[in-house]
Amino acid sequence: MCSILILDDDKPITDLLSDWIVELEILNKEHKLVVANSYDDAVCILQQVGDDNLPVLYFVDINLKSEKNGLDFVQYVRERNTRAIVYIVSGSDPVKYKSRIIKLGVAGIFRKPIDFGLLEITLLSELKRTKQMANAIFDISDEQQQLLEDVLVKQENLLKMYDNYIAKVRNDTNNSKLAHIN
């Protein structure tokens, strides 16, 4: 069974991503990671595994050296599996593709060079949110689970600090305006 598919026409990127995922040790023994270096290769892989065994997680580059781009592949995936989790990994600015990326329901975008710390946190967060999928396909160690929980708590605290800061700035701004009126 194929669980994760990486599509990028830059072999060093696919090697780097696949090595990183293997090092995370989150794949169960019966599941695998597959790599495609072109749109056609990726479509061929999906046709070989069949609609019942499609990957659940995709890392896709937008710009491929072919007539079809990564978003064309995401469209192909969506026609077969609306629940797939797709991340864009791109060296180019994806802003010009914003509306299509949103329409295709892409889970996130990672710019090259890849921030693997952020990617790991995002992946573990996604696995936690989709617990049923995570239990069926991935092994998350207790240490990784604790790391994720710590990061989520820190993230929540940072958001609270940010909200408090914004409220203070607004309050100071309003007080300053009132002082000028009097």
C-alpha cells in the first residue's frame, strides 16, 4: 500500500524529502513512501496502486518540466480522493496560483528551501487531527506526541501574547487620539 507520494522534478529535493520522512520513523511496516519525478510518473503510480490504495499524503511541486504542472496533478488526485492531504512544496512564489490552490483544498504550502522543523510540526499536527488515518497508517512515538503537544501549547501561548499585544496597541492608540482631542 502506498501512503505518501512525493512529486518533484528535482531529484535532490525528492531524495531529501523522502530521507527526512524515513528518518521520522512514522510509517508502519505495511505502508510505503513513493517518489515521482514527473506528472506522468505520478499518474502512472496512482493507476498502478488503484483507487482503493491511493496515498493519503502528498508533497507536490507546482512547477514541473512538463506540459502539466503540480496543480494539474492535485486536480487528478482530487478527482479520485477528496480526503487526500496535499502540501505544495515549491521554490517559486505560489501567489499567482492562489485561487486554484484554495479551490483544490491544498492543506499548506512550503517554500524551498524547506523548513523541516515547521514541516515536522505540520505533519504531526495533521496526523493528530486525522487520528483515524494516523492510527491506520502512521506510528507516532510518545516522544513525537509529546513534542507536538508542547509545540501546540507554545503556539497557543504565542497567539494569546499576540492578541494581548494587539489589544494594548489599539488601546494606546485610542488613548493617544483622545488625548489629542482634549
